[in-house]
Amino acid sequence: MITRAPENPHVLRVRCGRLRLRVETRTLATGILSLLVLIGCAAMALQIGTIPLSLSEVAHALLRSGTSTRNINVVWDARLPRIVAGIVVGLVLGAAGCVFQSLSRNALGSPEIIGFSTGAATGAVLQIIFFNKGAFATAAAAVVLGLITAGVVYALSLNRGVSGGYRLVLVGIGVSAMLSALNTMLLAKGNFDLAVKARIWLSGSLNGCTWDTIVPAAIGGLIILPLLVWAARQLDIIEMGDDQALQLGVRVENIRRLVMFLGVLLTAFSVAVAGPISFIALAAPQIVRRLTAGARVQVLCSGVMGAALLVVADFVAQALPVKIGIPVGVITGVVGGLYVLALIARQRSV
């Protein structure tokens, strides 16, 4: 049963047995709008390519009936894995960006700027250049180096036992710069063929995604996202101030460490699948906050918005009238750079 909360008409109460949920109407509308954009763009992306398909042919191919084997193979083996990868990667990046911006209390507090994406990318590059053991090994290396980077950034950002704020962002930017230089050195010194492979991967792309490469991020997202949704309630209280949160019984620094750990895992899983893709984690939470006009930490809604943004960006990359496959990371990087410049221009203090 769905009813409006008497104390706030903009909040819906959802009751299903013992389950009790409170959903803000603007948050629900933003999530539904993001889903509609995502579904529409995914439907169009399934139709374009070297073998153009009509919407009816795509539908028959998805149902594996009434169409040729070629169409079924094109949809299920080439295009659908790419779209699902975009949804999974965008979902986890949007959720991770949401919690990192809450932790740093800064609009620029996203994984690629703080350095966590770069750390995960360094692990993957090391694996590709020196071992080249496949997708699972790349995912494992990205997770391990991502966690190590997070530990270093967290330790250096501590000030009298408290982390977060501008210090976290500034330390992350410094660590990210050093890791970027290390990545460049690895590419210059490594085997030429493997270095080219790593360079393409570093651009951030969904081109080579298969069902096997999606599995790590999908499993990670299914396990970690519910934990982040739970932790978001604690972050809502922490955003009111550490002193007030402590008075309300929230273990502030423990929650920060937990959220950072979970956010880094999500970031590392996304990097392992598609490489470091910028802009999504930065923009999705801010767009959601503007549309919902709320101060809450919207993890799920930011995730859905991130998925929609990435699928749209990848569709644009495929639809551009060029003869080469443009990595989606190039599109998001250009848009993200312009977005950051506009953000800084609008606000004297970011």
C-alpha cells in the first residue's frame, strides 16, 4: 500500500508486509525519468552498428525467435553485453561518486579526482604489462591497488584522527598525479603490444566488453550497493556535522572508513571492466541533487542516473560519423572537463 506521509505531502510511504519504505516524490520522479532515458537509449543502441537492425528485429533477436541466427548473435554476443556493461559500470560509478562527494563535502569529490580510479588503473596496467593473465587477474589487480591507494589517501588526509573535507580532495589529487606519472612510465617501458593494449584500455571503453568481463562488477554491485544504501542513512546524519552526529550515536570515523572501503571497491570493479571512465561519478550525484532539490545522500538514484549518462555517452560515441570506434571515455572526458570548468566558473568556492 502506498500513502502520503501526513507530516510531509512530498513523501510517500510504501508498505508491503513488514517492509516499510519512505520515498520522496521528486526522488522517485528523477529515478523513473533516468530509467526511461536509459531504456530508450539502450533500445536505439541495439539497432545501430555495421549491421543495422530495426526495432522489431531487435525484439525478435532478444526473444531468440522469428529472426535470423546472425541477428541473434549480433544482439546477444556483441551489442547487449556492451549495453549491460554500460549500465553496470555507470550504476556503480554514480553510487561511488555520491558517497565520495558526501565524504569530502566537495562537489569535486569523485573517484577520478581523488585518485581512486587512477590507483585501480595502475593495478590493471601492472597486470597487463607484466603478466597479461586475463580479465579476472586485471579485476583483482585493480581492486588490490585501488584499496592500497585508498588506504594511503585516507592515512595522509587524517587530521587529528578525522578525515574528509578539502584535505581528502587535495591529498587525492596529489596521489593521482603521481600514479598517472607511474602509468606513463609503465607504458613507456613495457612490451610494445601490451603497452598499446593497456593504452587503449586506459582511454576507458566498452568496446571489448563481454559477458565474462561484466561479472566482477555485477557481483560487486549486487553485494556492495545495499550496504552503501544502508550507510547513506548514517551519512545523512554526518553531513549535519561531526559533533551532532556523535551526539546522536553515530560512529563517524568508522562509517567514513566503511563507506570509503565500499566506494573504492565499486570504483575498482568498474575500472576493471571498462577502464577509468571520467565524469560519470562526478556529474551523476550533482544532477540528482539538483533535480530532487534535497540534501540527502541519494545512492540508488545517483547510480541509476550514472547508468543513464554512460549509456547515452556510449550511444553518442557509436553514432558519431567517423570510421573509427571512439572510446566512451573520450566523450565523457571532454564533457567532464567542460562541466568542471563551468562548475568552477559558477562557484567561487567549490
